[in-house]
Amino acid sequence: MPKQKKQPVQGSIFATMSASKRAVSPGRAAETVGADVVLPGPSDKLWVLPHGSTTISLHLGDCLAGMRGMAAGSVDVVVTSPPYNLGIRYGVYDDSISRESYLDWMEKWSREVSRVLSSRGSLFFNIAGKPTDPWGPLLTAQRLGKVFQLQNTIHWIKSIAIERSSNGDDHGLEDDINVGHIKPINSPRFLSDAHEYVFHFTKHGDVELDRLAIGVPYKDKSNIGRWKSTAADLRCRGNTWFIPYKTIVSRNRERPHPATFPPRLAEMCIRLHGVSRADLVMDPFMGLGHTAMACVHAGVSCIGHEIDPGYFSVSCANVLKAAQAASKK
Ligand SMILES: C[S@@+](CC[C@H](N)C(=O)[O-])C[C@H]1O[C@@H](n2cnc3c(N)ncnc32)[C@H](O)[C@@H]1O
């Protein structure tokens, strides 16, 4: 029997969704953005965008409540970045609670993620610390370790400097490289923070990945064909991923949110898990919808939750823009 495509549908509210190529929000006073497509109005809590054979469903509300309405094992990949408890100023969420309350909450929602995640699913969990609280991400990952197995630890590198001389004589660079952007830390004690963690959790630590989907070409081409596993000019990228933000100036203009990741980060996670094994992706803390935008690029269905009405409405607009751009390609 052919595998049924999972769709982010649940309960009667989705049953009313039109299958036509329109964004639909039941009961909305919608702003029209095109002949066919509407964005959510101020009282809407759900926005659904059918896109090709996939569906993007974005929910305004608490992710715990949202996930409780979803079927067990219905999600293949979760890519998310919860609040880090660093005192960041979000629109409605208070990001400065006690460590214990924070860790308890991390465990609570991750147990719900575990319930909705399929047995071969992946949770990519992005988190960062700050120089005065370097243990935060590690303690949080350790707490999620009560629920999941830690299968991989990825370092998202936002900025890096590579000296020409460090690259060897044979494969030399023309110049030194200094790429990416970071918020400089002005301190005699601490280095500016140029990375964040992406912890890859699975239920049993044994999920097969599509490593070459995000592979890189061999530097030494004599490796091609040397072993059975090296037929193509691609090797595993490893666990250091350089993904720069846009420049700070353009980012601030476009980004009414203090803590986002680039859609490219989410897309690499989805591709690493394997697009063919990712019928449904979820982001319980979707912010501006960057995971959903990645799903549009990757051609997979997505369900997102966000508690802040302002961020929710920007998410919908971002996803629509991504879908319109993808349709033009
Ligand atoms: C670190 S941000 C995520 C940013 C996102 N990765 C992006 O690139 O735009 C965390 C988000 O979680 C949201 N949030 C906090 N508590 C929530 C909850 N209980 N349910 C859903 N969203 C929540 C915050 O409003 C914030 O936008």
C-alpha cells in the first residue's frame, strides 16, 4: 500500500479547510494580498497555506495546548529554538524565569514533542548561552536527555576567520577569510560568541540520516570512488555548519524579533534528516516562521505554533512570500 502523506490536519477546525490553492483562515477578517491568497485577520488563530502537494499550518497559541491536539507519532522532524531564558525582550513571553522553572518547562514540552514525534523522527533543538551563563544550553540539553537520546551535536557557526596559511600549501586560499557577523562583546574576560548549539535528539539514538544531502565536495578528488561509500564527489559536512546571518543593518530592518535563526539552518536540518522521510515538520516555537519558510523551500508540510500575535502575523506573511517566490521558480 502506498505510504499515506501526513498532513498537518487535526480536529474539526481543519476539516473546514478549502483544498483549493488559497490561504484560508476560518472566520477571519482577512487582508487580501492577491487574487487568491489572504493573510490572517486580527482574530484568527490559524492560517493554512496549501502549497503544491504540501500544507503549511500556522497556529497562534501555546504550543503545549497545540501539540495536545495532535495525533501521536504524526510528526517526522521538529526543528525549533525555544526561548533561551537569557532575559531577551520578546513581545509577550517573559524570558527571565528561574532556572528550575525553565528546565521543568523544557522537559514538559519536550515530552509532548516526544509523543507527537514518530519513532524514527528527529528533534533539532537550537539553543545558545551567554558568556555569564555558559552552562545554560548544556543543562537544558541534559534535561532533554531525560526524554530523548542525544544523537548529534551540531555547532552553528555565525562567523569565522581562516588564515590563508592554515589551509596548507597545496590547496591554498588566495587570501585570509573573515566571514559572517556577530554581536561584538566588549569585555576583557569574554570572547564574542560566534556559535550556537543545535542538539539533534532522537528517541533511540539510531535514526539513519541523509548525510550527503548536505554534503560538501571533496577537497582531494582522489577520494572519489576510493571506497564504496565515496562514489560521488561528496563527503559528510561534519558538525560545524557556517551559516551567516544577513548583515545587521538589513536584518534589523526586516526582523521585528530579537532571536531568530536563518531559514537555511532549519532547511539543513530537514535535509539532513532526509526530505523523503519528512512528510511533516513541526516548529513549536516558530517566531517569524523561519522553519516554515524552510519547509516551503524543501517541499515538505509544516505545522507551527507561536504564542505572540505580532510574530504569528509576520510568520504568515513570511511564509506567503516564500511560497510566492518558490512558485515563480
Ligand atoms: C527563540 S524564538 C524562536 C525564533 C524562531 N526560530 C525564528 O527563527 O523566528 C522563541 C519563540 O517562542 C515563542 N514562545 C514562547 N513561549 C511559547 C509557547 N508556550 N508556545 C508557543 N510559542 C512560544 C516566543 O514568542 C518566541 O517567538
